[in-house]
Amino acid sequence: MAIPFLIDTDTASDDAVALIMALRRADVEVEAITVVAGNVPVEQATRNALYTAELCGSEVPVFSGAARPLLREYMHAEWFHGHDGLGDHGYPAPRRSAEKTPAPERIVELARTCPGLVLVTLGPLTNIALALQQDPSIAGSFSRCVVMGGAPCCEGNVTPAAEYNIWADPEAARIVLRSGLPIELTGWHLCRGEAALSPADIGRVLAIDTPLGRFAIECNSRARVAYGIQTGEDGISLPDPVCMAIALDPSIMTLASSHYVDVETSSELTRGMTVVDRLNVARDSRNRDVWAPLLDRGPNALVCWTIDVPRWKSLLYETLLEIR
């Protein structure tokens, strides 16, 4: 029996690859794609989600959602993904349109009616926070909530302290982390270094010459240039596909541990920082005077620290190279 997935995305180049990974899995049924403003405005992100589904031959319903963060000014990431989010290659408009139901409302409906639903979030968490505000009880309805977000062990990619998805709407991220959802946090660090697609990896995908493989590399062409400028590394970093790989196969995680995680919302310097209580100091009675507001707050997220890189890439290749 197929596992039901709900994917929330700000569809740009790496999101598109993640969507392909889920839509082409025989053991997964994507019940809906909900779209949020993030990498690109919500209208463009919705168009990209529809186009990607079309490439996969899927009629999965797509629902457009929040056009801006809960409290903040909207800040896109077009400098990284291109103005259209897919590297500005002039892809045609999709044949379908989004559904009329707003994304947060559809999230609530699916949570109430679809047992065992796996939630995968690939963008800012605004839609999820709005759904939780409508009905906080839905937090207990999901079997898993795999979140691409945060920089729990290292530098961020939009500020020294923060990863873009969390930074873009830190108030929403805080609501989600404090909601009781069964969160698995997959940070930006997981897609770097050996986990990024190297020039040799890119050549392997292109050499097979399948439509999805060509699209995956082409739509990430602008992102490859931006990643090189940002980090000095040559390759394609794919945070959302790594997150999706973990959602599809949790054994790809090689080191993960449960901790209390919160998000900084008030500091100008560390806005959006994912603060991980890795040593459980907030629960140590010796720190009562310092940590009194946080005492007795147990783990609220499983934080992934490392992955099996060959296994993650193998799963990706099976998707893009149409190996069955």
C-alpha cells in the first residue's frame, strides 16, 4: 500500500527535483502539493509545481498558499534560482491551474482525513503555521513531518547564523517547532561537500540523456553558479532532494538525535537561527536560574547530522535516470 505524502514547497530548482523524486515513486501517493512564497513569489512557485508535475505525467492537485510571511517582509531568493526559479530557461506554462482551495485549508483537510500522512516541507513554514493556527490538533495527525530547514551545526546560507527557509519566516518556524508535530529536521549542511552533485555526478546524469535528468541539471544551472559564488564549491547542492530522500528512506540518515529546538525571532544578528539543545542543558536542574523558562521542555525534533552520501545519490539516480 502506497504511503500518503503531502508536500509543501516554494518550488524552485532543487524543489522541482525533490517533487520528481516523490512523484515517480511507486510506493508513495502524493495526495497534494501545497505552495508557499519563498524562493520565488507564490504565483511563480505554483506555476513551477504544476509544470514539474506535468513533466512526471502526474495530475496531483496543487494548492496555492501564503504570499508572504506571517509578520515579515517577503524576501525572495531569485539571485540563487533565477527570476523564474528554474534557471530562466523559458519553460512553457503548465496546462493545468491550481485548485481553488487555499493551501492552509487543504492541509487541515488532509490531516483530518488521511491516516498516516507524511508531511514534507521544502520552503518557509508559513502555510504549515497557518494550518496549525486554524486547527492546532492536526499536529497529532501526521505520521512524520520532514522539514528542510535550519543550520543546526554550522553556518547559514542567508546569514552567518541562519538557513533561508527558517530565516524567511522565523515566526512560522517557531510555531511549527512548538506545535507537537513529529519533526525530523534536515538542515542545509546535509547537501554540501561530498553530498553535492560534483561535475562527475552531473556528467553521469547528462550522459544517460533522459528528459527528467536533463531537466534536473538544466533547471539548476543558475543555482550551480550561485552556489559556487557563495561557497567556492563547484557543483549542484540539493537541500530539498536530500530532505526528500530522507522522507522516502529514513535509513539514509546515519547520525540523528532528538533535542529541543527553537528559533530566534527577535535578534537582528541571529534571526532565524535554529537553536539546538544538543547537550540537553535546558533540562539540567543545575541551570535552573539560567534556563527556567525552558525547564522540562523535552525533545521536539529529530535532528539529522549526517547522511549516507552514496545511498542518497543512488536514490536520486534511480529517479532521474529512469532505472526501475
